[in-house]
Amino acid sequence: MKKVKSQLKTVQKKLVTLSKQQLKKQLAAASKSLVNLSKQLEKISDHVEKLQAAEKAAKKKPAAKKKSTVRKKPAVRKKAVVKKPAASKGVTVLGSVFNAIKRSKKGVAIEKIKEKSGFDGRQLSNALYKLTKQGKIKTVSRGVYIKK
């Protein structure tokens, strides 16, 4: 029994020394990686400082212009453009597609929407996507849409 106890103590001592050695190795590896990270951070901060200095120099150049003594001709005023009134419902792509869909109770196929709205496939596809994302329409089956 004494022999087993002594062997157990020696095994425990070896384990402690092994774990200390492993811990030292891990700490050494961690410290190396921290050193590498700090070097990389220094490089990045130097690069950022250089970029900021370049931006400041670029901003100062236009401000350093001297005022010219030559008078410029006054700009010719353009006539005010008459703005068109805001588009009424149904005139926009989304509005016309939505109007075509909301009129049917059982749902409308893509071909019917194309006929009613007069838009090509790409415009129609984009409008259907936006209307479903807005929650105004839902898909009954593939290619068939209905108002929510």
C-alpha cells in the first residue's frame, strides 16, 4: 500500500510539472500573438494618420485660392420650369399593377397583369416584389397574385 501511495505522489508531481510546462507554452504563444497584434495595430494607426493628413491637405488646397479681381458676367437666369402635378394613383408602375390586382377577387395571373398594365417582364417583376414586401399583395400560387 505504501508503494502505491508513493507511486501516486510521484505521478501527481509529474502531472503538476507537465501542466505547468503546458501552461507556460500556452502563455508564451499567447504573448507572441499579442505582440504581433500590437504591431499590426500600430501599422494600421500609422496608415490611418497618413490618410487623414492627406485628406486635410486636399481640403486646404481649394481654400487657399486667392480671390480674382476680374468680374464675372452675371449668370443668365433660366425661366422657371413649370412642375407637373404629383402623379395620381394608378399612374405609377406600382399603382397600376396594384390596381390591376385589387380588381380581382380570385387572383390575377402575370399575363393578365401584363395586358392590363402594359409593362414588360422586368418592370412587372420588380413591382410585384415591392408590393409583396410592402404587404399589399400576396401570392396565391405561382404566378397568381391577390390583394391582402
